[in-house]
Amino acid sequence: MLRSPALKEIESLDPLRDHQRMVFLTCRQDFPWDTTRALEFALFRTFCVPSVSALLDRTKEFERRSQKRYDDTDIIISEIMEHGYDSERGLRAIKRMNALHGRFQISNDDFLYVLSTFVFEPIRWVDRFGWRRMTEKERLALFHFWRQVGKRMNIRDIPEDSAVFERFNIDYERQHFRFTETNHRVGLATRNLFMSWFPSFTRPLVKQVIYAMMDEPLLEAFGFPKPSKFFRRLVEQGMRARGRALRLWPRRTRPLLRTEMKHPSYPGGYRIETLGPAAEPPPS
């Protein structure tokens, strides 16, 4: 096991009692880039559930303001992860998130599924591409952290066992992932947003890399073309090579806080209470 200052502290902590600190160390000190990418793809996965994509498609938020929608989500999640769900800022972020969600009729099972992706997609990503695998303590800390956030979102029937929750995650995708036009439209808007972060001459390649990072159920539910096996293997090997290279780098000793970064939609800074779309009745 490759050790870091963060991991040394994590090993001394208890996942049930200290999960807020553990998630902070894992996601903001040892794996800030990996867990951010994992959460981006976690949200991508949720758009393959037709009831989720249909709601997002009706609001037109991804079509008209994809960068702002991304920034709002990123900031709210980061406020909770970096300051803790019971901190003053964390409570404000959860309150704002609940207010935004409260405008719409969203099923408890859809909420449960989205919550499950926040637990398991970072674990899966880091295990595939990180400079080390997550420890069992870190996995449990993510589960307990998001379970507590889910309770504060008034999500019902969150499993008390991580393995049960992961089984729910897998079964939900198997039962609900299928192609719809709303999946495709929201998926295209999100893919185009990711591509927009790169120079224009690289975007055709970036698009193919995005496809190569997706598994078959994801590609089929979005109606995206399947990459060649050779290109998929090339991308995966490149990502794993990055992880191996990072083992040789000095370990990070300070956290990388996304709440302190510049956000394109808020060049002058933000207030938690104004994140998200302006208050208006949802489209019929």
C-alpha cells in the first residue's frame, strides 16, 4: 500500500464517527482530480434513467445553461464535502439543494439511485485509475458520508449496509437504463460541455475519449457510437499509466479545494442561496 500524509491520518480514524474528515482527505487531498472526474461521470450515469433525463430535458437547463448547471452542482457538492454536512456552509448548501429539488416531483427511488452513484462511482474510478486503491475504511467513509447527506435530503429507505446499497445501484441501472430521446439530448449537452473545456482542434479526439470512458449500457442508453476495442483499450491504458506515474510524484500535503477555485459562471464569486436557476414554476 502506497502511503501518504492523508492516508496515515485516515488509518487512525473511524468511518462511522469520522467519515466527514476521511472523505475530505480522500477526495480533496489524495484524489482531487480523480474523484471530481468520477462525480462528473456519476451524474452522467443518472441521465440514462429516463425519468431523470425527462425532467432535465423539460427544464432546458442543460440545453441553455450547461456550464452554469455544472458549476451550481459542483459548488453545492463541494461545499458539503469540504466543510461538512453539519457545518454552517454545508447546511446552507443542503438547504439550497433541497429547495431546488423541491420544485419538482422526483421519486424517492431516483433520489436513492443518484445518491448511490456518489458513493460507488468514486470508488470504482479510483480503483481503476488512481495511484492507489481505496482502503476499506475509505469506502465505508464514503458510504456513511453520503448516507447522512441523504438523510438530510429526506431520502427514505437508504440501506444501512454498503453492500446492499451497491446491489441497489447495480440493479437499478439494469432495470432502468434504456435509450430515450431525452437521454440523448441531455447526454449530448453534457458531452458538448465537457468538450468545450478543451481547445477546438482537440475536441474531435476528446469526444472519442469520452465515448471510450463509457461502458456499454451507458453508450446504449445515450445512443452514442461505440468506440473500437483498440481505442477503448488505448484510453484505459493511458489512464492507468497516469496513475502509475503519480506513484512517483511527491504526495500532496495540502487539500485542493474546489470552493476556492474560479467558476466560469461566477467570476466574481457566489452566494450559496443564489445557486441554481431563478425561482420560477417548473415547465408543464
